[in-house]
Amino acid sequence: MNDTAKRMLGKAGPFFGLILVIALFAIPGESREAFLSYHNFKIILTQTVIVAIGALGMTMIIVSGGIDLSVGSSIAFTSVVGALLVKHGWSTAPTCLATILTGGVIGLLNGTAIARLRMTPFIITLGTLGVARGSAKWLGDNQTVNYDSSPINGWMTTPDPFSYALPAGVWVAIVLAVITSLVLNNTVFGRHIFSIGSNEQTARLCGVPTQRLKIAIYALAGCFFGLAGLFQLSRLRQGDPTVAIGLELDIIASVIIGGASLNGGVGTILGSMIGALIMAVLRNGSQQMGWPTYFQEIIIGLVIIVAVFLDRLRQGKQA
């Protein structure tokens, strides 16, 4: 197989994976019609929003050769911040801006510690995971933050659940995916992200400001995580400091399933979005089949292992 065919197969891999997963749950049975209905696919797309938006930021981080384990805690923290602002009478626009910027500040701190202090992303973000989660519980007084009502509540639903219209959150995720893909593939900023992921020392010798770039990447990714926190708030209609536990695994798995390499320098936004869809289909299909939660977790874990194994095979063939 020539190099062109391998590249095409690598790009088409996530699509084949998505088709395979859908086909698995479309096997004739009692749950087949419910799974294949438009209403169920609408639910799947809605369930994909939070992971997909988080995967946009995580794709940039992983392509640059980094990792962020604090994304789940960041989403919980920003959702609590958003709920508190709504509860204290803030209007929608300032609440959204402040919540997104809160996520950006968390990312800025992560990026600064990683770039300036030359600390390992795994350790820094593992520490931030605990700090953000604890801070969310402290802000929420160790309980959910409830409020009367807000326009934010309607972002993950439609007035008529059985209509063909998609929730606003789905369209926001699609638009952001297109914009982020254009930035990664058609701007100097995007090319620099790939360059430091491929070889940071070479990028530095070529004049790329690697430290400032890393800080910018984590800060921008943090803004995506803050936006995901807003959609988490919309979905639950309350700020819950205990939500999104383990969500970082789904987000990282989506990016890796989508063809990104944990070694950096490789990845696409389209692949990450397909990966997020695969994760949503797996969870939704498992529920439709009536499989217990522990079995769903085993399946997700196996998918992550297989994705990383395939990434190692790709890297080995390229070496």
C-alpha cells in the first residue's frame, strides 16, 4: 500500500468506525427501530455537543504535543460559575462572556505553568483537575446551584422535542468546528501548532515563539471548555460541582479515535468530531440495548485502548 492510500485510509478510519458502531446497534432486534429513528439521532447529536466542544480545544492541545486532564473539572467549575452569575441577576451575554473567560483563565494558568516553569502537562493538569473540582464544590457550597430561569436553559432543547429542528447547541458546535478547522489548516497560528507538536526544538530554531504559543493554545482551549461548561449548565439547568467526572476520558478518546496522535503533530477537527459522535453513539446504543452501566464503561475503556494501539501502529509505520 502506497503512502497516499495509507493517508486516505487514516483519514477515512474514523468514518468507518462510526459506520461500524451504528451498524452494530442497528442489528435487528427490539431496540432497532428506536435506535434508527430521527428522534434518537437528534438526541445523539445533542448529547455530542459538550464532548465535541471540549474536543475542539483538546485537539489543539494534543496536536501541539500536550494533554489536559482537567477538562472535566473545568467544565464543572465554569458551569457552577455560570449558575451563580444567573442566580445573582446577571443577564445572558455577560454571564456567557464571564463563564467562557473563566475557562480561559484556567487554561492560561495551565499553559503558563507548562511553558514558563517547564513542567509536564500531565502533572500540571492533573493538579488542576483537583483544584478546579474542589473550587467548584467550594463555590457551590458543596451542593447544586439552582436559579429561577434563564435563556441559557433552551440551548440544548427545542420547543417541540419531536420536531426536526436541532437545538442551538448543535449548530454552535458545527460552526465552531468549521472555524477551528479553518484556523488550524489555513493560518500561521495553526501551522505553528502542528510544528511544535512535530518537533518543538526545530520549531524554536525556526523562530516560532513556543512558550507564548503554548500559553495561547491552553488559554484558547480553556475558552472552549468554558463554553462546554455553559452547555452543561443549559443541559442540567443548574450548576452541579460533581458533574462531568471522567468526561476528560471521553474528550481525549474522541480526539485519539479521530486520528490524532498522543505524540503530537497529527490531528484533524473533523476526525475529532467523528470521534465525539462515536462516543455518543456507543453510550446511546448501549442504553437502547439495556446494557448495564458497568458494561458501558468496559466498552468505552476498550475503545480507548484500541484507539491508542492503532495510534502506536500508525506511528510505528511512519517511523
